Amino acid sequence: MTKEKINNKDVWKFDSHFGFNRSWWNYYSDYKKVVDIITNGIKNREYLIDEVSLPLLFLIRHSLELGFKTNILEFQKINPEISRIRLKGITYHSLENLFNKLIEHLDCLKNKCKMRNEFLTQTDGYIKKLTPLKNKLNNLDRWSTNFRYPVDTDGNHNFALEASENIAEIIDLFNDIQPLLLYTVDVLIDAGIIEG
């Protein structure tokens, strides 16, 4: 199906000032917004799931990776005793490694800082939801390639012909853990633990 060219009077709407996106938070929120747009499009029957599932799963996985990195980079400022994440190499994209580093930082913060029980209870609840989300995405796409390419580096298909998954649970878990990724640093700033 051929789409119409963008009308000249609408061209200005496509002026993207992506150079202004200077922070990990900008990237995270932009990817998260597109996840929401596609998810709503599926709910409203604008898209069929099989037309958008791989890009949607990639965006969810990449958003989660960005959310982990964003928080870890903030936590590194107050937890210098924990080894820093590397911003290169294949493990840089490992949800498992990033998740473990996030947990290491959160555990360190719990031991170092006096935090309200409510915050600790909520954080533990989010981690319980984050674990199956991380596991599901890790099982489908360990190194952030399967959702992007049809074959691996040896030319083998990334998914078997009969592979399928209802991704509603992945989407729901992703939405459920947003407060952990979006607001933990803000709570720590409000508590005076991290400088804002």
C-alpha cells in the first residue's frame, strides 16, 4: 500500500530537534511514549498485533534497558563503591546484567540510607513485577538483536516458525513498573540522598 507524500503545509511538523535530547531521561521517555502509542493503536484496532509486535517488543526491551541505565547512572553518583557499568560491549545490552546492577544499587541504598518502610515495600513490589518482565524479554531477546533482525550472525532464524507469544502480560508488567524507573531518583532527591 502506497502512502501519500507529506503535504507541503505539514512538512514543518516533521522538523525534529533531536539534538535537544541530551539526557538518558529524554531517550527513555521518548521510547516509552511510542510504546504507549502503539499499544493504544492495537487496543483501538488501528494496528494488528502481527504487524507491530516485533518493533513494539524491541521498543519495550530498549525502553527497559534505557530505564535501567538511567537509574544506574544516577545511583553511581552516590554509590561509588559499586563498580560502574560499561557503556560499550555486548554486556552493555544485557538486561540480566543491568537488572543485577540496579538491584545491587538499590540494596546498597537500603543499607546506607534511612528510607521509609513505605518506599522499601513499594520498591520490593516493583522488583517482584520487574523480575518476570526482565525474564520474559531476556528469553525472547537476550542481546537486543532478535526483535531487530530476522536471523542471527550465522544466518539462522531468530524465532522458530511456530513461535508465538501473547504479549499483553509483557505490556502490563512494563506499565506496572514505570513508577520504579521514573520516580525512584525523584524520591531520593526529595529525601536529600541524591542532589537534584
